[in-house]
Amino acid sequence: MSDAYGTRLVDDGGSTFDRVATAIVAGSFVAFALAAGTLFGWVPVAGATTYFGGGLLAIGLTTAALGLVSWRGLATTTPDRSPGLVVGLAQGILWAITAGAVASNTVGLGSLGWLLGLPVGALVGYLTIATREDLGTTLPAAAFVSFVGAVVMAGVISPTWAWEPAAFDASFPGTVVIPFLTMTGGLVAGWAGASAAEGFGTRGRQHGAFLLISLVVLLVLSVLAFLLVFVFERGVAVVLENLVLSAGTLALLVRFRRVRPTVADGSNAVLAFVRFAVALVLGAVGLGLVGVVLTGRQLAGDAVTVEPTATVGVVPALVAGGVLLVAARHVRASWEPATESGRRVARGLRLATWLLAALALVEVVTWREVAVAGVALLPTVGVAVAGVGLALVVASVLGSRSGVGTSWVPPVSRSGGVVLTAFVLCSLHVAITGYALGVGPLQLVGSGTVDWPFLMNPSQGLGIQLGVMPAVLGTVWIVLGAVVFAVPLAVGAAVFLTEYAEDSAFTRAVDVATNGLWSTPSIVFGLFGLAFLVPRFGGTPSIFAAQLVLGFMLLPLVLITSREAIKSVPDEYRDASAALGVSKWDTIRDVVVPAAMPGVTTGVILGVGRIAGETAPLLLVLNGPNFPNAAPGVLSSFTFDVGLQPPFVHVSNPALLDRASALPYQLYAIITAGVGAEESFGWGTTLVLLGVVLGFFAIGVATRRYFRTKLHQ
Amino acid sequence: MTESRIEATTTGGTDTDAATSRSETTTTTGETDERTRAAWRDYTFASDPVLSIEDLNVYYGDDHALRDVSIDVPENSVTALIGPSGCGKSTFLRSLNRMNDRIKTARVEGSVEFDGENVYAEGANLVELRKRIGMVFQHPNPFPKSIRENVAYGPRKHGDVQRGLVPRLLGRDERKTEDELVERCLRDAALWEEVEDRLDDNALGLSGGQQQRLCIARCLAVDPEVILMDEPASALDPIATSKIEDLIEELAEDYTVVIVTHNMQQAARISDQTAVFLTGGQLVEYDDTDKIFENPESQRVEDYIAGKFG
């Protein structure tokens, strides 16, 4: 701090100088965002060049003005003697490139022009370092931005212009160069403006650096978001083609989303706003659905049709009911009725629940309806219990509202849980028997409420039907098999290496080997599977071989992350357990592994993300038909034979030892099929693949969350 | 409490006078060990000794951390171990329930007799030993589980309380027994009133002082005879410290407490007898706490207590 200007202790950003500087930052940000938008085709370049040029010129001139105002002492700032070596270096490089490009192309000096750029860069660098910070920060940056703006505005660089460097065979058209220059100018001017907004000096540098670093994060996030949006944009039409939904099922799903138990507990403004927006959209959808049912008109979009029926599909009903039941168990208050009538109510509720559960168990085991004299028992009892439960809920709500002492009425969570249980078990009954259950238009039906051709059907040739069902099931089975195979092995090995083995040459060798295995190319795993596993399991590529190969690929990552997680469990826990006389194995099982579970789950998430999209090994060890016409029936093809020869029970599963398809594999087949394959089919498959991978991801994150909450409430 | 035995001792019983005249090593100030040792051996305790330590030497690799320590710890009393950092008092404490076994380089010579049996004898049962000699550490270290599970952890692992799915299916679930046990231990650790209605909350949500009392409750739950405490209040604020101190005095009615502390006022307040370790792992004086603090035999101890040394 070299100046005699008094430094304000409280800087409220209220001066004109501050406001102008902030405006520069905002303008640079807008320019940057718009330029990025043109690269992705969201903002047209052709008509907008004048605006880009003009905008940059204005920003550049204002930045220069800021520097001069501060230099003349017309604003309260705290600049240092020099902007520093790094800024000088950066400005020098920027100007060396600019001067070189101008000299070699515009002036036409060719390669010699680039040499001329060096002294210019050196001069700018020296001047930047030699001047006081407010000038050194703003003037070179302002000159660059103004120069670029003027060049673009004057039409020297226009969308039809192209830079064709002599050195290598490439052409950069104006439609790419202009956004690139604008983004660079936006960054430079934004940095200078941010520095000026805090009055230069330490705080200015901190502010400028913060701006640049946060922009980098924004860039990374936007790459991710753009990838998803790009795929979604192209795939969503084909995926949703001919989707037919009943309004009732859709309403249930909407309702189910709203009461999702995984609501984040932070309460900042953005989250509150997002939640409000989501609630608003869901409310509008709900109203629309009620309208559809009441008016009886079909609601048809481009691809999706909503049928005006209030029937509810049993699968979504089971899922929603199950999740709600779990959530209800979490919030359930303990209820110890004090009076005799209360105890009687509690006993009755418990008895009814048990009766329902027993009936459901019988139905599940026999897989048919249990009926007496033509009346199905489970739904009858279920509806009765649900009715009583609902009545109790109403009584409880009314009781608490009016303040009347109702000691025998159970709390809402208890009777609500009973209603939910009855609902879930009735849904189960519908799922088993296929008979609809309900009153009037409100029906719970076994199937037919959702018709989603792309997701539910195999594909048929000649573009008659595009579908991914076999591939989805293939991916799911392969990933599940790999996880079931690899995770216990990897966690077991990690426990041994960390808890039992001494730190020695052996464990270090294992570490090196594990890391090596993780970096082994996936095609090598595939070749190993083809040459070693396939001949030993049926002789043809199969789901089972693919499960093992992907399991091998999953092993090292889960092993590495599990080891790290177990190592990071504090030794205090082990000491505490040992001091209580608990054996090492019990300590590992009940203290160490539970505490390491979040870390282990992270490893599984990362590993599954890799193997679910793995294509190369599947080409070798799965190798099914390109467009399979049937999904692999892994569950239904289990056969059990009881024989007299050991091992007495023979289990076989032909589907597991058969060729199949998987999503990445099918995508590869579509891309390479050439003639006859539709591009949209490929994008649709990509979208479903992304959805399945993200689905596994969501399951993993939910699991980790569960373990975390268990550890730290 | 089960009747299982640690291991019949192979050395000659509890004859404490046998080893009084052995080493003649001269200390830095010129006093012989002989004099001080005779002094603490002559001291008669109010109750019978429950721990009897003979010629205990501990080495960490080449480092001789504890030299020829021989003392008796009387039953149902508080014994404080004081001394400067690195003098071997924590080492001494950890060798009483063989926690030093967990340090790879540690080597122990001599004998620790607990109820007449040498805990370092061949085939000693570590599980039983650590059940009967519990330990509380310097930093509160509750498990990342609920308060109830923390207290019930030991009994569940030792099979004293049957909980879980299998016992429930067999109709042997001992929820009631566990509830009573948890309540009794938390009451004994003076924590019950504060956590009564949140037993199923995570123990990591408690304050530091509460966590330390929970660790004491967890230790009480396996029904020990001796409780070893390694600076249990050093990580706590004065209010939590005074609660722990009150608790230790109450515990001394039913348990034998051996406590390491850096805080000499604390030792003076709560202990019945005090052992002073000085540098080099030597036990310099062991006597009635009042005697140690008012009229110590050794000049070095007097200097240390007066703050002139260490």
C-alpha cells in the first residue's frame, strides 16, 4: 500500500467507481456466456458480430477509464506499486500472440511476423510491471479488449473470414474465432474489472483470482450439463415415442416424487427456490391430470399420450407404497397406550397387520388368490383394515385439532402406517392375481397403465419397432452379477490387508499389483475372458462370462477405495473395542467395517459407473445378436433338479450361459451397422444408457447416504 | 460376573516382601531406589491389594520406558499416577490390562498380579482380563453408533445380553435386560438425566464431557473390577472436568480406579494414594496422597510438586 489515500474500513461498494467496475464484471460475464452459447449453436453468430465487437469495445474503453480515474486519484483505491511478475508475464504473452498474429497474417509477414511479436510482448510485459498496479492491471487488458472489439466491429474478422495458417493444414472460420476472442476478452476484462471493484491491492487481487477460479468451475459444470442436454435433446423423442400413460399412474408418480424422503436439509435460498418451482410444476401437472380425468379427454403431446383413466398401475403403486412405508417407519413415534381401551386398539391393529401379512405370505407362496366362497380374503380384510386405519387417522387429526383428550387413539404415524401396509399388501394381491381392485373409476390394476414401447420392447428389424428392453436387462444383470461377485472379494481382501497383514513388502506388492490391474486396458480383460473363461463355461460368450470379466475389472477399484476407507477409520475405535475385551474379528465386523461403509460405497459407485458403460470386453465375452428379439430370462430360467447323485440338487440356468446384448454393446452395433440404422435409435439408446448408469449411481449415492446417516446423525 | 479364571500364577503367590531388596541402582540425585522402595512397601493400605506389580520393565524397541516398578494397588480406592510427560505413567497404566500388546515394538518384563494371578503368564485370557480391568482413554472415543448401542456394545459382544434378529426369532431377545443395564450404567456415569430421552441418537452428537462419561458408562457395562483412566479430563473444559472428578470419587466406592493425570490439583483432590514417576520411567515415590503433597520423602518429588522441576 503505497498511497496516502485514506483506506475506508467499511467498503459498501456504494461509489460510482465500484458500480462501474461491477458493471464491467457483469458485462464480461454476459459476453463470455453469449460467446459460449454461439459455440453450442444456441446464439446465432452471423447477425451478432457487430454487437459482440461493440460490446467488447465498450467494456475495453470503460476498463481503461477506470484505470485512469484511479491513477489520477479521483477514486479511493489502494493499488500497489506494481501488479507483479505473474500479471506482467500473462499480459506479455497475450500481447506477443496478438502482435504476432497481426504481423504475420494481416500485415502479411508470414513466419517472420511471429518473431516480431516477441519484442512487443516483452515491452508490454515490462511496462505492465513498471507501472503502478491500477494502470498495469487495467490498461494492457483494456487495450487488448478494445483492439479485439474494434477489429470485430469493423468487420476485419467477420463470420465469412477464415484464418488459414501457413504452418499447418487447418482453417479457423470466423464463426469460431469471434466467440473465442470474445471469451478471451471477457475473461481478461472481467479479471481487471473484478480487481478494480475491490480497489486493487490485496483485496483486488483476491477478487480477481476468485473470479477466474470460479469461472473454471463453471466451465467444468457446463461441459457436464451440455453433454447431458446434448444427448437428451437428440434421444428424448425416440425414447418417448408412443408412450401411453394412465392419468392415475402418472398422478401417483407425481405425488410420489413430491414426498420423496431424501429432501436435503440445507435451507439456502437457491434450494428453497428450486423446491418452490418443483412444487409449482407438480401442482400444475396434478391439476392438469384431474382435468383430464374429469373431462375424459385424451391428452396427447408429440410422442406421449395421457389416457383419461384414473387407474393406477400396480408396480408404481408397490414402489411408492414401499418407499412411503420405509419413510413412515423412520418418523414413527413410539406409542404406549395408557388406558385399557388404548391397549385394546393397539392389540387389534397389530393383530390385523399380522393377519394381512399372513394372508399375503400364503398368496405369495402359492402364487394364487386365496378365497372363501368366491370372496377374496386379502383385499376384503385389507380394505377393512385400511378403512379402520383411515378412520383412526381422521380421529387423531380431529382430536388433536379440537384438543379433546383421546388417549385411546393412536398417533397419525401409527395408523397411517397401518393404512400404508394394507395398501401395499393389496397391491401385492393385484400383482399376483391380476384382478383389478377399486371403486368406480379409481382402480388398482395389474398392468396396462403404462405402455412405453421403446423401453419395454425388443427391437424388430426394418425399423418396425425400436426397442432396448433386452439390452437394458442385459446391462442390469451383468452389472448386478459383477457387483455380487466382486464387492465381497474386494472388501474381504481390503480387510485382510489393512487389519491383519503387517505393513510389509508383500502388502506393498499387492498395492502395486492392484493399481496395475486398475489401469489394465479393458480389452485385455475381454481377451482374457474370451480365451480363459468362455471355454470353461459353456463354450460360448455368455452373460456369466461377462459378469465375471466385469467383476475382475471392478475388483481393483473397490479394493483400493475400501483399503483407504478402512485405513481412515480412527485407531481410537479399535483401542476402545479392545479395551472392552472384544476380539479383533468382532471389532472389524461391528465397528471398523460399518465405519468404512461410506468409503466402500463410493468405490462401488465409481466402479459401477465404469463397468456399466464398458463396451470393449463385451464385444468378446457377451457378443449377442445386434438387435436381439428377446430379453434374457435369467430369473425364469433357473431349474432345480433333485437327484440321487451328489450334490443331490442340480441348479442350472441356461439363460445365464447364453449370449446376450447390453446397452453399450447395442449402441456400438447401431453405430457400426451403417445402412438401415437410424441415427435417432442410437441417440435413444444413448439416453437410456445414461439413464441406467445414472440410476445405478443414484442407488449408490442413496446407499452411501444411508450409511453416513447411520454413522453421524 | 462369570467365574472364569485368568491363569493360575506360576510365581510364588502374593508375597510382596520377597522382592524388596534387589536393585541398587543409583538415581541422578544420588538417592538409591532402595530407600524409596522401602518407604512405599512399608506403607499399609486401608484395604487389600487388588493389583500387585513386581519389577515391571517395559521397553519400546531399545527405549527403556519403565524401570523396575513394584507397587500394590489397594481395592476400592483411587490411585493417581503423576509425573512429567514421557515419564512412563501411561505406559505403566497400559501394561496393567496388556494394552501395550497392541504396540508392535513393546516388550514387557516382570509380573502384574491381578487377584493373585499373573496377567502376563503364558495363556492369559485377554478377553477376560480386559473385561475385568476396563479402560477410559484421554480423548473421548465413543463408537459412531447410538448411545444405547455404545453402552450395550461390550455386553452384546460378550453374550451377556442377547439382541438381534436371531434371538428375536428364537424368542430370546433380552430388550428388558439391556434397557436396565443401559440405564444403570448411564446413571452410574452420571449421564442418564442428560440422555434419557435420546438413547437412540448418535453418540457423536454429545458434547466432549458427555462423550467421556458415555465412555465411562460403556466401560462400566462389562462390569469391571478395576478402571484405568488415562488423563480422562485433559481434553475437557473445567465444568466437564469437575463432573468427571465427582464421578471418579463416586466410582471409588465400588471400583478400584487407577488414574493418570498431569494435573496435580486433580490428583490431590480425588486420589487416596499417589505414585510419582520421574524421568526415565522410574517410580520415585508412592504413598498416601496427603503425605506426598504435604511432606514427600524425596527432594525431587517435592521440587516437582512445587513446580521447580519437570
